Amino acid sequence: MSERPSPARAAVVLGGSHTGMLAARALAGLADRVVVVERDELPQVPGPRKGLPQARHAHMLWSGGVRAMEELLPGISAALLDAGARRAPVTTDMVVLSAHGWFRRWPESHHVLLAGRDLLDATVRARVLADGPVEVLGGTEVLGLTGGAQAVTGVRVRDRDGRERTVEADLVVDATGRGSGAPRWLAALGLPAPERREVDTGVAYASRLYLAPEPARDGFPVVNVQPDPRDGGPGRAGFLLPIENGRWIVTLNGTRGGEPTSSADDFVPFARERLRHPLIADLLARAEPLSDVAFTRATVNRRYFYERMPAWPDNFTVLGDALAAYNPVYGHGLAVGAQSALLLRELTRRHGFGAPGLARRVQKALARPVGAAWDLALGQDVFYPGATENGPTTRDRVVAAYVNRLMYTATGNGHIARRVTDVTSLERRAEVLLTPSVLLAALAGPSKPTLTDPPLTPEELKRAGLQ
């Protein structure tokens, strides 16, 4: 007598951006069928799409995320570099003005990958769709979940032709980003509202693409002018990231009361007159604008504490910006998304696809990478006027005071700079900042004096036309 075949196991991932595609890859070897439901029609080549307006702003992928992505897609870093992405060693290829002065350019501790978001997403998407049993339902809107408070059984969708139907699934992953409907969907299943915290600095972002001066189109460092939250006013910052095709993507931002505008005429003047140093404006004066100014205000820090809910349905998990979204100034969203997708794969392998309680285990495990990035974001943002209803908590103040001392020490102490980047790169947990050697170094302060000028080399100044 022949055995009956096992039923096919299906996973549905909601959202086809960076985190969604990596989640699909994570499940591709564990489910018989993986379906990505995406509202947009995804482009075949790098290009903009309506559902990802933040792609017009600067993005970086910290090495903690790069390593997770490599675990899921071996060789993806090389593919991105072949496509034109940049690998920038930290802090060797970074010219950064902190609240305490210019950081020195220490030997490499970690790295970031720099690329336009369209190139990053397209490269990852092509690899995911080529390597596994993943299909995409483009132009499809998510309406809600099916099942009940005990377990999710699928998702209701509306196809591009307006037809509504149910896609059955043994696992549903929500990677729909900041606009996630998960709280509403869970309420419809009879579950309570999740605990949520928001820290809103009112920050606005203005970004523009430039063609770098020809001598500076290859190997130019990242430039970052940070705010000083101690001055009591709005925080204004600027980033210049060298990306593919000899271009610079420049993002300027300001918190409530200090926002940039969407006007191209105001872009360079803001960089010159409102930032704490005019370096970015000086560099842009010799570069060629390639785009209009992209402007957005959707930058609130928002975290849902799903891991604390008294009940959680089987077969449903929330990843990426749908779980926690951060002020983009810190560049951690992409890395946390990659680390979360890797955790999804590891726990599913360990406990078995469709195992009872798996979704809750995943949700609890995600609190680790999410919490690390959350603490880094709130360490500064919580102090800006109006960011929270009740102001910083006692814990916020204690953590911020210590981090402030560490950042001051890091301007002139290479060991402490490395420990700080261990954490900001999301490669090590914050406990490394509490070892005796780090505590003693923070108490002593920097061993070298603060730099008074940007640490650009004479050759870099010449290539940029500044000398």
C-alpha cells in the first residue's frame, strides 16, 4: 500500500521590498511554495516604484546586515559590487563631524555597502527569484488575514482586476513596512491591541542626486555632518554617500523647527548655512545636480512590542519596518531586516516549518536585533523638543549620558571607536560597551586632541576641487 504524499507547505510573504524578499529567500528551502504579495508591479531592472518613496533618499547597509544577507544569498555582496555598489570601510573611508568634533579615520573595523536603493532591491530580488521556488503576485493588495486568534490560515487579497480571494498559507510573514495593517488585522481576529511606542522628532528629509567631479568619482569617502543635541535647538544633519556610476546621493535633514525644504534653490544654502560645517556645500558646489529634490516627513520612530502580547496566533510573524521603523538617519533599517530574515530561517529550521508556537518564538527572537537598533535611534531622538509626550525616561537619560561620553572618547581613542562601531554596525551587542576596559577608557576620555578640520587627505581635497 503506497503512502499518501505529505501536503504541500505554503508560505506567503506580504511585501516585496528588501526585507520581504530576504524573508522569501529564508523560507524558500523550507516551504514547498513561497508567494510574495506586493501592491506594486515590481520592475525588472533597477527603477522607482510608487510604494517605495524612501528609495529617493540615502541608504546604507551596515556590515551586520551584509553578513546576514550573505548567509541567505551567498555571493550577493560581490553581485552588488559588480553592479556598481561601493564598499566603504568604517571608519577609514568616513569623514564624520560628531557632536564632539571630527572623528579620526581609524583603521577598518567594519564596513557599509553603499548603493542606490533601486539597485540594491533589484539585485537582491533577481537573486531571490532565480535561486528558489518564489513567485510574486504583483499589483495585489492585502485586505486582511484569515483564521482566528489561535492560528492564521491565509490572507485575503484583491487582485489587480479587483477580484477578491483568499491565498491559503501555513505561514504568513508581514513585511509591508511602515504602513503595515497588522494591528488592525490582529484585532479583526479577536486579539488585543499591541503595545506601541513612538518617538517623533518631526524630522524632514530632502535628498538629491549629483554627478561627482570626475576625479572624485571613484573611492571618495562618506561625508556626514551630525547635529549636536546639546544645543537645545533643532537637529540638522547631512550625508553625502558615494554610490554607483560616479554619483553622490546627498540627504539633508532637520528636526521640528529646523527642516529643509523641497526647493532645489534651497538645497545647497541649507547645507552651507544650517549645518554645523559647510563641507557638504563646498563639495556640492563642484558637482552636477542630476535630479530634483525628493522630500519626505514619514520618519517617526515606531515600534510594536508584539513579543509582549499575552497571546499570539500560530503561523503569523511580523518583520522589518512593519515591526519597528527607525529615523533613517541611523541607517539601520536594512540591516535589521536582513538579520530578522536570517533569524526566521534559523528558527524555522530548528523547530520545523509549521511547528506549534514557532511564530511566537520568532517574534520574541526578533526583539534582539530590533531592540539594538531601537536603542541606538532613541539615544538621541528622544531629547528633541516634542519627540515624546512625556519627555525622556530616566533610563533614556542614563543611557544617553554614557553614550555621549563614549562618543566624545571615540573622537580620540581608536579602541573605543572600534567598540562603538561594533554596536552601530549591528555586529555585536551593546554589552561590549560595558566591559571594564571600555568603562575605564570612557572615564579617562580621548587620548588624542579633537581635530579642528575635516580629516580629508590632500589628495582627496585636490580630487574634489577643494585645494
